[in-house]
Amino acid sequence: MEQQNEINTGEWVDLYADSLFNYANIRINDADLAKDLVQDTFISALKAIDKFEHKSSVKTWLYSILKRKIIDHWRKQESRKTNPMSYFNQDGVKKGGFLDGHNPQGKLAEVEVEIENNELSDALTKCIGALPVKWKGIVIDKLVEEKESEEVCNEHAISASNLWVIIHRAKVQLRDCLEKKWFEA
Amino acid sequence: MTCEKITYLIEKGYLTRLNISVKLQVKLHTYYCTCCTNYPKDSIFINKMLAQLDENEGTLSFTAQEKEELKKNLIDLNPTN
């Protein structure tokens, strides 16, 4: 009989390694690094095994460890921040209008999407990867994980109007990036 | 109102309720502006794709060999073995 507190790490790998890998890659857009983080997650989990209280499932617990590692990675990246570009004219008569070459053409919405269009998902993952670090966690929490706005604002210590501004700027960038990747690649 | 402001209001409208006069301003602008007519189509499409990202059961996987190595490393570390 297996003891209750015996840990089957082989089973962890079989059951969760690939889904953790995908989860990490969507958030950091670097497959090799994603693999490393998954391995680190298992190791951290083993080291902290006495703290695991079986209140949540092993799966939930592993995801929470991985998520902390992803956030740490984003924080490290933050020192390399660049100012995001604007996709709108900053002055002149066209002030506030879309910059030439960045006009929404409505072509994306016409792409035939099967539920699993992997190429398109990959392109979107790359575009998320190009977002300023500060926006990335917010976009993922709000639009990928679809958390309540209030929860996102609390977690990131921002106001509701900060959230609207960031989501707007991030979406404009994602739209432009995805259109370019999809139609000009 | 400019496209920058209108697209902001369009995005805000997906997150919270806009009041009626703001909705009207957005509507009026989109009557004559192709960019802002197209924008929400793409934007909704992207929101749908984003919400599906985690649900796509994995485009990536470890190779069988990598999994074996991973298992081996973990066995060595496992305090309950």
C-alpha cells in the first residue's frame, strides 16, 4: 500500500509537465525558459512538500508555484523596459488619429478560426511577449484568465481607470502586432 | 473626438458600462470613420482568442526523453523515497 504522504513525482511529470509548459510559454514566450521554469516548479514543490496541506489539489498547487516564478521572471525583465510606442498621431491636424500604416482594416476578424488555430495562437503569444512588462501581467489576468476587474486592480495596485487605459493601449498594440504578423509575414 | 479616444471608449465599454451619451458619441464617430468601425471587430476577435489561449490543450510538449530525465532528477530529490 502506498503511504498517504508518499510523493509520486513521476506522476506529476506525466500528468502536469506539458500543461505547465504551455501555461508558462504563453506567459513568457520562450520555450526553453518555460521548460526550465517547469523543472524548477517541480523542484520547489518537492522542497516545500511538508508545507503542502492537501487543501488544494496538487495541480492547483503546482500552478501557483509556477505562477510565482513567472512573475519573478517578469520583474527581472522590468529593468529592461522600453517606452511603448503610440499608434496614434501625437500632433498636427491628424492628432489622435491612427498613424499611417497602422489603420485597423478589420481583416483579423475575417480570419477563419477553428477553435484550435495553433499558428494564430503562436502569433498572439509572440505579440503578448512584446508588450511592456508592466502591461503583460495585467492583460493576462484580465483577458486570458478573465478575472474580475476589481481583483486585477487589487493585485496590481492600480485604479479602475488605470486598468482601462492599460487595456486600451495593450489592445491597440496587440491588434497592430497580430495584423502585421498574420498578413505580412 | 479622436480615434485614440474612441478606441479607448470602445475598450472601456468591454470592461464597464458606458453612459448613454458616451455610447452615442462612439456611434456617431463610427458613422464616418472606417478605422473605428473596423477596430471593434478585430478587438472582439482578439479578446476571444486571448480567452482561449489557456484552453488550447497545449501546442507544446516535453519530449519523452526530457520527461524521463526530469523524472530521474526528481526521484533523486524526493525526500519521501
